[in-house]
Amino acid sequence: MEVQHTEDKGEVFLEVREKLTSVTVKEFSAAGVKFEFNYQGDVTGRYNARRMETVSATMKPDGTGEYETRKVDFTSDGDVVLINGKGSGRLESAAKARWEGEDIFKTASKKLAWLNTTKARTVGTQDMVTGEASVKFYRKT
């Protein structure tokens, strides 16, 4: 993968393409709707992996929201990477959502030990019709 840079975000070190596999509406309140989303997809970049992810999100009546996420990456080399994140987003239209957040990594892999001190800024979009999402991970320095 070619390393990409942006002035405000840093080096793109991972990219993810994933698909929504299930949605659970957890509760309604005056503050909004609580959802749980599950995704599966592929990770490419500084390592290649298959990803499983669960996102707990609250969407407010104005279309903005906040989320927490738990991800497990199973690398093509047999390593496991655990990732926790949180952030916020908004519906840009009935068909598109956009979000930004911050993730931290944990792994027992010696080869990927650098991840244990890595924080990432994440930027993603989702097609609300197809359930397809794409995310870029920018390594914070």
C-alpha cells in the first residue's frame, strides 16, 4: 500500500471495506434511538486482515450521533488485533452517513507490537442503502 498523508490527519496506515450484517434497535427516548450495528470486512495496509465489528450508537433526532465500537482483526499472518474506538457522525442524506473518531489498539503480536502505542483518527462513510462502509485510519503522531 502506498503511504498517504494529509496535513491535518497524518499517515493513512489502514483502510477498511466492510458490510453491515445486522442491526438491532435497542431503545427509543427523547434523546434519540440506540442501535447496535454489526459489520464484517477486509483490512488492508500495514497489515491485512479479516474484521468483525460491533458498533453501539445513539442517533439524535437532528441526524447527528455518537458511537462506541469494538473490532477484532484476524490478520493473514495469524495475529489478532483488538481495537476500541469512539466518535461522532451525522447523516448527510437518506443514503449517506459520515463519521470521525479515535481508535486504540491492543495485540500480543511481536511483529505488530507498534500498534500497542498507536492512536488512530478514523474517517468513514456508509451507504445507507447497500450497507457498505469504507474507513481510513490515520496514524496520530
